[in-house]
Amino acid sequence: MNKLVTIWFLFVGLLAVNAQYDIKTAERDRMAEAKVKTQIEYTHDYKNGTPSSQGYKSSVRKFNANGDITEETNYNASDKIISVIVYQYNNKNERVNHERYQGNREKLQYSQKMVYDSKGNKIKEYGFDGVASYSNTYTYENGKLVEMTYTLDNVVVEKRKLSYSGNKTEILIFDANNELIFKQVNAYTPQGLLVSEVKTDFQGNVVYMLDLEYRDDGVLLSEARKRGDLLEYKKIYEYDTENRIIKEETINLEGERYVSHEYKYNDRSYLELEKWKKNNRSNGISSKKMTYDSKGIHSEVESYFASYKLHSLYKYTYEYY
């Protein structure tokens, strides 16, 4: 059931982050503007503090004219295909298929297919989660989502019913026996930004809570998540004058505050450096340093993953439409 709950949180959470600069959207738009058809990545592992002169092909990514990735094939150092990931879109550029295979499509590891109505509302999602087949259906009335039904291997495992009042949405969550097990209330700003989620059990005890704060212009300032009475985390965001995120601070379960993410941009507003720390007790800081060509697409990415002490340099070549 964790997977199903996550899908819902992602669904409502999209409202919370659309006011500020979006790094992934900006990169996708530059890929489209540069008319990139294929990106080939070569990995240069570090030895004695220096990247090897001879790299190996580690991935081939294909893109459509909108800059969306349609296929990614990953290789190991022996040029053997280790995974293939496929994405498909409809004529409205809505993603309708996502599949991940082990090896050269030898074994399906994950599948997610989406069906939309004429208004762009997702009405069905189905596929394979790695263990079982699943199907989620979404019902709307007057343009509003009113019911979600989740099945695993054709058996209903959860149902959610939604009702609306003012700036609040109430979600009643039923189990496989159609017994009410949780109630969740989401509150929104007049502009439709999510400000809180409160989930209670059938006895009224709070089991989950999410609070979000925004600036007057809708830019997300902080989010705090609790499990029961315990703070799971709080994240505080800082932006530059162009609403680009430059720092994220985290307050953890123990109340410790630390810088968990930092971002730096070049004079063309492209993300140039990203640093992150897994937790306050991490011994090192992971990082990615990006270099771009004249078209605004990656030419090199230097990465360091502190958890594995892995230092690599990625170089890219391109084919164009």
C-alpha cells in the first residue's frame, strides 16, 4: 500500500512547486531548442584523482521533439546492456507509458501505463510494480476527482472517496473489505496551492501531517512532515532573485539543522553546481558540476557520490533532428 499512497501524495504535491523556477523543465526545453535526437554518455572513472583518458559508453538516451526522453539504454564497462527504460507520450505530450527492463528487454521490471480523458484528466493507471499487476482508476464529477480505486492482481485493495468544501478536500480511505481505515483532509490556498495534509485513523488519531508555507507569490518556503506527534523532517528553501532555488536546509528527527542541498547557476542561468548531503552525520558531500556547450546542453558532468566515494566524469556527444 505504500506505493499507492505515494502516488496520491505526488498527485496533490504537484500543485506545491509550480510557482518557482523548475530546473528539469528548463533542461528539457533546452534539449528541445537544440533539437537533440540522441545523447550518448561516456563514463571516465577516476584513478589517483584524475579521470581516465579512455571512457566507456554508459548510456544512450533518445528524445522527442519536445525534449522529453523516450528511451534510455544503459551499459556496463564491458559494453553489455544492463537495462532499457522506455517512455511514450500521446499527441498532447502526456506520458502514457513507462517501462523498465532488465538487460536488453529480457525481463520486465516495471510498467506504468496511463489513460486520460479529453480534458487531460488521468482516468486509469495500470501496469506491473515488480511483484504484482496493478490497476488504479480515477472517477470525476464536474471536473473534480471524486473516487480512486486501487487493485493488485485484479483484487481491490483500497478505495478513496473525495469531497470538497471551500478550500478543503476530504479523502475517506477504505480497505479491501470496504471498511473505513483513514481520513485525510487537504487544505489549499485560494490559488490552489497545497498548504496541509492531515491523515487520521478511524479513532481520530493523527498518523501523518504535512505543512507547507509559501511566499505571497506562491514560491514554496518550507515543508514539514510528521508521523504522529514526531517530526520526521522539515525542509527550508532559499531562492535567488530569479526564484531559482539556491539552498535547502533540513531539520531532522533529532532536531538537528543542516544544509542538505546547495545549487549554483552560471551566467546563462543553467544549473552549474549541485551539492547535497544525505544526512547530518554524513562524512562527505556529494556533488555534480555541469559544463555546457554553446547550445545550452551538457558537454561534461563531473560527479562525486560521497556514500560510495565514487568519482566519475561523464562526457556527451549528440545527434540532432
